[in-house]
Amino acid sequence: MENPKIKIENLNLHFGNQHILKDVNLEIPKNKITVILGPSGCGKTTLLRTLNRLSELNTEAKIKGTIRIDGSDILNTNEDVTVIRKKMGLLAQRPYPLPMSIYNNVAYGLKISGRQKKKYLDKRIEHYLRQVNLWDEVKDRLKDPASALSIGQQQRLCLARGLAVDPQIILADEPTSALDPISSQMIEEKFVELSSNYTLVLVTHILRQARHIADHVVFMYLGEIVEQGSAKDFFENPQQERTKAYLQGQFY
Amino acid sequence: MKKFAKYEEWFFKGLMYLSTLSIGLVLFVILFSVLYTGLPYLSWEMISSIPEGGYYYGKSGGILNAIIGSLYLSLGSTALAFIVGMPLAMFMNIHLVRNTKFVSGIRFILDLLWGVPSIVYGAFAFTIMIYFGLKTSLLAGIVTVSLFILPIVVRAIDEVLMTVPRGLFESALSLGSTKSEIAYRIMFKQCFPGIITAILLSFGRGIGDAASILFTTGYTDYIPTSLGEQTATLPLAIFFQLSSPIPEVRGRAYAASIILILIILIISLLSRYFTKRYEKNKINF
Ligand SMILES: Nc1ncnc2c1ncn2[C@@H]1O[C@H](COP(=O)(O)OP(=O)(O)OP(=O)(O)O)[C@@H](O)[C@H]1O
Ligand SMILES: [Mg+2]
């Protein structure tokens, strides 16, 4: 692959004496949607959380290997971890809005980066809320607490909030699993749109969703990468027996 | 089987009613006896003037000195305990997330300190004051009481911070927040109502405690004008008056108790009002 956005080499992760990620080698293409598939418990979430260095919050975690973003290692570096995290937006399985107004949720990332001017903030916040199709629904109640939104709206708000930090990469861990079909579709369409400017890594259990939006697919099983390739190759012509079995729905 | 489940349900329901009732009854009896004995002695003079000569023998005057003294003392010590305790609670829950063993060690020590009777804090402070040749004063009282309520503040705030879901904490981290930004922009907002409750709890303990100030604040008939002066306090005013042989004076002790209860009531209502206004931003997970 030429110029992968993320290049993972020999990544091993242990929680205590459990070997969770086993010798993971992976290249994630720039400005494409990479979907990670695999049965429950195979380490997808752990891999995603290792990318933005949340895994290391676990006292038990031991992490070895390298993860390069645009060629520079983010695991073994002296660079401030907050700077690294700002390069990636994380969309979790369920939305966690911040305990403040809708406006301030989106403004948060801008404010901690030192942008304070109200005019500037107003403009950017409208921009990001429009980007996730939320503006029309909330423009009259920006000062309301974020908790007043529906779950689907909260998830879009969280996406807007992540975009406001101006990341290059968006990590999403089953972002539609708590959402209704319409909201899910909205998020899927957004992802396709965003993939022209952002590198997306999406974990999902929904094969239909994967077929629908993936450019590149990674299949994991028990902490190992079993197979990876372009979406077309992966779905039409899987190489490994375990991949075939998974795609036929033989295990989840 | 079905019948048994029904009886079981009745039994536990009955138990719940019974315990609710007995708590209510105890509270009522306490309030009633205090009000019954104290109300006849409660007067405007009592809360608006300082003791005049012979007040403790039933002559005229009031206990404004003790009211103001108690307010100074408990506000000062609550503020001091909060200023020290809040960062400690944040530190335990945010900076030490990776260090669970160390944090549970701190919790254990704080719980021990919480259980230490306040007279021990008073005795400890008294020893130190003698060692350094310090006189009893408002400041000494504030420091002693704040030591005594510090474990309460820290653990109460700590318990609230622990309810913040991991996901919120991690969302904030993944937005690139530093730990102090998480502490003061997110955890504080999410936990604001609980933090107020924690402050109230310790304020209540501080204003009502007599043992920790017995040796440290002294007692005077005047309203203190500086931290270095001695001060009267409500618990000690109650204590001294209650041990009097004169019925009039003993009645005033109950009236002073009513004032103490009223102060706590007013503070509770005020903080309720203010937390309501801020609670709207709290996310209920
Ligand atoms: N904090 C933790 N401490 C110890 N073990 C953990 C921890 N988190 C996850 N694990 C283990 O790591 C393995 C991978 O978990 P992970 O959450 O990454 O799976 P997943 O592929 O995301 O599964 P799912 O599809 O169900 O979300 C599991 O065996 C799990 O038990
Ligand atoms: Mg998962």
C-alpha cells in the first residue's frame, strides 16, 4: 500500500497474562473507510482504543510494537499524548455528550485549543452541526443541555464535537448499534461523505453496513488479523476459510 | 409458591413502612422536644444582641456572638477543607486512574480518619498549640475543624466522582483534553450537585461539633473581629447553658439549638435552590 495513513507493526497487547492482540500488522489507507470485522471478543475495540492510546489507561495493559501515523510512531514517543489524541476523533458505541449545552459540546474542542472569540465559535459550530445534519434540529435551542437530545441526535452531536477538534482520523466503535435505522443510515452516509477528507476506521457487526460503505476490510479472529483487503476482494473472493465461514454467518 | 411470594412481598413492604415510620417518629420527637422547650425562650433579643452582664444567670442579652462565631468558624473551615479536599478528590479520580491500588489505600486512610472522633482532633490540635505556645483563637478552631471535616469532604466528593461513567471520561480524553481540563470543565460540571451535597454534609458536621473546638477556640462574649481572637460558638453556648442550674438558662440552650437547626435548614434550602439551577446540564447515564 502506498502511503498508508496508519501503519501498525508487530503490535502485541496483554491485559495481565491474557494475550489480547497478537502480532498485529496492518496498514490503513488514507481518506478511505476501513472496516474491522470479527466475532465478539476478538479485540476490535481494544485495537481501536490502542490507536488513540486509551488502552494504556488500563493498569494491567502491556503494549509492544509500533503504530505509525504518517510515518511517525505514536506509541514510543515523547510527544504529548493529548496532541496525538487530537489527531483522532473517537465515536463510541453509545453517545457520551459532555455535561454542558449543545453549543458548548461542539465548542469544547475549540475552546481547549484556545479559540475563544464568540464570532468565530458561532461560525464554526454552525458549520460542524450542519456537517452532521443536526443544525436544523437544534438551531433554536443551542443553549439547551445536550442531555435533552435523543440518542440518535446525541450520537451526531458527538460526531460534530469530534470533528470540531479537527482530526485527521475518525475512529468509530459500532457507532450505530444504539441507533434506529434512519439515524444509522444518516451516520453511514456521513461517513461516506467524510471519507473524502478523513481516514475512517469503523468497527461493526453489521455485514450489510460493511458491504455498503467499506473501501478496505480487516477481519480479526481471537486477537489476530486473519485477512485484509479491498472491500471488493474481501467480500467477493475471501481467501481464508475462517473469513468465508464468518461471511456465511457461521459464527459471530 | 405463589402465595409465599405474596407474603414475602407483604413482609418486606411492612418492614419498609415500619422503618420509615420509626425514623420519622424519632425525628419528630427530637424536633418536638427541642421546639417545645426552646420556643418560649426564643426572642429577637436573643439573636440580635451579645450577652450582657449576668446573662448566664438569666439576665438579658443574647447569643449573637455565638451565632456569628459559629458561622465564621464553619464557613471558614468548610472553605478551607474544600480548597484542599476538592483537588485531592479530583487527583484520586483523574490523575491516579492507572494507580488503583494507591487510590484504594488513600480511601482506606480517609475512611479511618472519618471514623476518628472529633475530640481526638481537638486534643491533637491542643497539643500542637501548647507546643508552639499558641493561644486559643478563631483561626485555631477553623484549622482544627477543617482537619476534622477534610476526610468527609474528600470521600463525599470522591464517591460522586466515582459515579462518572468511564465512557464520559474517555470521550473527554479522546477529544484531547488534559487531565485538569477534564477535572474542571467536565467532572466538576457533571458532579456539581453532588459536590454541593458534600460541602453541605461537612458544613453540617462542622457547625454542630463541640468536641473539636472545646480546647481550640476559647469562649468570649464578644463577636470576633479577627482570626486571632477567641470566639464563642453555638455548640459550646448550648453546652454551657444546658449545664446551668437555672431553668431560664437551660431553656435558652434549647432556643440556641433551634437557631442551630434553622441555620442548617437555611443553608440546605439555599444550596438546593442553586444546585437545581445547575443540574440541568448533568447527563443522566
Ligand atoms: N479492561 C479489560 N481488562 C481485561 N481484559 C479485557 C479488558 N477489555 C477487554 N478485555 C478482553 O480483551 C478481549 C477483547 O475485547 P474487545 O472489547 O476488544 O473485543 P471486541 O472485539 O470489541 O468484542 P465486541 O464485538 O463484543 O465488542 C476480550 O477477551 C476481553 O475479555
Ligand atoms: Mg467492542
